[in-house]
Amino acid sequence: MNNLQNAFYNILPIFLQNVACNIHGFKQKKLRYGGSFRDRLEWLEGTQWWTVNQIEEYQNQQLKKIIAHAYHTVPYYKRVFDNIRLKPNDIKTKEDLSKIPVLTKEDIRRNLADIISRDFKKFALIHSHTSGTSGKSLQFYMEPEAVQFRWAVWWRHKKRFRIAFDAPYATFTGLNAIPLNQKYPPFWRENKQMNQTVFTMHHIVPNKIQAIATRLNKGGFTYYAGYPSIIYVLARLLLEHGLKITRPPKVIFTGAENLYEHHRKVIAEVFQCVVTDQYGFSEGCGNASRCQHDVFHEDFEYGILECNNSVVHSDRSKEGRILATGFSSYAMPFIRYEVGDVGIWKPEASCSCGRHSRVLSKINGRVEDYVITPEGSRIMRFDYIFKDSHAVEEAQVVQYEKDSITVRVVRRPEYCQNDEELLRSEIKNKVSSKLKVNFEYIQEIEREANEKFRAVKSYLKEEQKIS
Ligand SMILES: [Zn+2]
């Protein structure tokens, strides 16, 4: 939603907001689960049992196909290949990938118009943007088939835990589907088209937790899905308020950021169920999902995950920065895309579940911290604030003291006073109207000791965090 749509949505009565959610839900359902989705899911349920040789043969064949397509129809790749006199035929196997330069987020930003395949019309593509971990906005395009492929991969993960396709579920999201100033329940919206009830992080606050617990207990939700950091905050609040979940879900599926073991423990305890996660990113060019034995398997059908600049540990596991080459999007191919995460691969691709795709023992994805608003909500994600701020190169939100935050911005040359005003009003409208916002302009945002970028950072003491 853009700002105008958002302002309009916010003044609608709740039943019309539910209607709007359903219209959106109807469109989403058609996009995600239409077209090739069902055939793809059925195929994926078979391919997950392929042998090592079958996997290798399939990946090399898909690789050759996407490379030839990229070279012949995507001006950016033609230029990159020609510059180093590389021909599509030089890439025959996964091992040849290292001949191709790494694709960074900045490369995509600078070459957006040239990285779309000439075989596709832009208007027929799905336009998305993400700020990733660093507050930088990244735009990209994909064809509907690529969206269906992604949802088929995600649904295969759910099917491993025996979830039926139409099962009712609750989603915990960072989106703004519920106006910030709403004081009375329902603090959720119903998307009947998808049998989904949406809860947002802005309303998971102490004075609303009782109403949320009542809705969850009434729910009969078969599963929950969402960001682990948000579900963790929910679990903590339920514990702190002595509230019990009397009708727990069968499974909780998390994704999009790190699921920490100590968070998983609290979540599993409060909701008395299995908690599993998968590793994916919106750019949609690589994925890994856990099996029933809690082991992370590469979803090899969807793309190749490479371990770049790797270090070999004493147990022969390999650690390195994740590069992804996607097999699903021909509209905007991602080849050796640097995701910004670090993975550790086990030396052998074996698991007692019987799958042979490569196994990751750990993925260091997003590192999350949170700020506390004067209203008492714990906000872990600000990426939606920066989504339309193309003049922001990088941003970090820091909380030094209660009731205020500092937005640290690395500006692009075109950044002006208006951009600051826009960010200020976005925070006022979407995060908190009472939060004081300071800006700090800097040359560069320092990385953490583990080289990860920290999008949100809190200097509050633990006791200040408990409101
Ligand atoms: Zn397994």
C-alpha cells in the first residue's frame, strides 16, 4: 500500500477493512496458488527424495538453462560476461559458477532497467521491494510462475508437518494492516479468502495482550506463521501476564529471520507445539527448509546456494557468505547473488529422514533487536519505513533512551530535507505518534563483530525494556 491508500484504509470502519483484506486475499490467493502452483508442489513432493546424482544432474541442467537465457536476453549479464570474455558454454556445472562475478544489491540498484529480461514485458511482472537487513531499498521483478514456485517450496515445508492446504492459520507480521490508534478489539483482521487471521507487531502490547489471547484461544488455528521475533514477543507477553493458550496450534512456522534457540524454547513452551523454520528471502532465488528431524536441507530444486569465501572448520564443515543462483525467475535472473547472510554447511549431505540435498547446520541471517515505544510495543522491524526512501543508502534505528529513537542515515546525493520529513511522518503514522525521532547523518554504519549489519539496535538496559 502507498501512503494515500494507507491513509484511506485507516479511516475505513473495521468491517470494510476486513473486506479490503479479503479483496487483497483473493488477489494473493490467485497469484500464489494459481497457475502452476499445484503441479509444482506435487513435483516437489517427489523430487525431495532424489539421489545425489539426480540432484547434481538437475542443478547443472537448470544452471545451463538460466545462464544461456540471461546472456541472450538480459543486457546486464551480456555486458558482465563480455567484459571478461566469458561465454554461456563456459558454465557447465556448479563448479564453473566461480568464473562469474558476484551480483551485489548495489549492482541491482544501479542496473535495474538492464537486469530485466527482454523476453518479458514489465507490466506483466510482479514488482516487489525489500530493504533487506540494511534499511536499503531494493526493487525487483518476478513473473507469476516464480511466485508460485516459491509458495510451492514453502508449502512443501508445511506438508512435511502434515498441514492441510486449507487449514485455518494465524499470521504474525510487521505490516500495518491495523490502524495504530485503534484502542478497542479486534486488534487483528480476518482474511477469509485464505482462512487467515492477521496479527501485527504494533498491537502486540501489554494492554492488548488479553484480547489477543482470547482471540487465539477462540481460534482453532491449525498453525501459526510469521517472524520468530514477533512470535517471541507474543510468547513473552503471554508469560508475563500469566495467560494460557488453551487451544495450541499443531506447528509454528517461522521464517525471514534467525530463529534463536532460546526464542524457540520459549515459543515451544508457551504454545506447546513444534516450532520449525525455513530460510528464505524475498528476492526468491534460494531457500532451505527443515525436515521433521529438524535438519536444514537446501531446497535444491529452487536454486543453488554457494558458500563463498569459505573457511573450513575442524569438523570439516564449511562456513561462508551465501550466494544464490535462482532457477525460478527468468524475468529477472539472480546469478551469484550475495544475499548478505552467512551459512555453515555440513560436510555430508545425509540425514536420517532420507533426503540427500545438502545440509546446513547454521544460517546467520538477520540479527534482531528491538526498540520500545511509549505505548509499550516492541518494534523489531523498520524496513517498511524505508521502503520508498530511495535516497537512503543505508539506515539503522538506535534507541539510547526510553521514548526516543535515533535514525542513523547514510544519504545518497539526492537526499534532501523532504526525505527526512517523509521518514518522520512514516514513523509517526506507522510506528508511534509519541516516539521522539532524532536523525543522525553519517558516512558509514559500522558492522557488528560478526560482520553482520544491525538494522535495529537498543542500548536500553534489560530492566528498562520490560514495561
Ligand atoms: Zn532431514
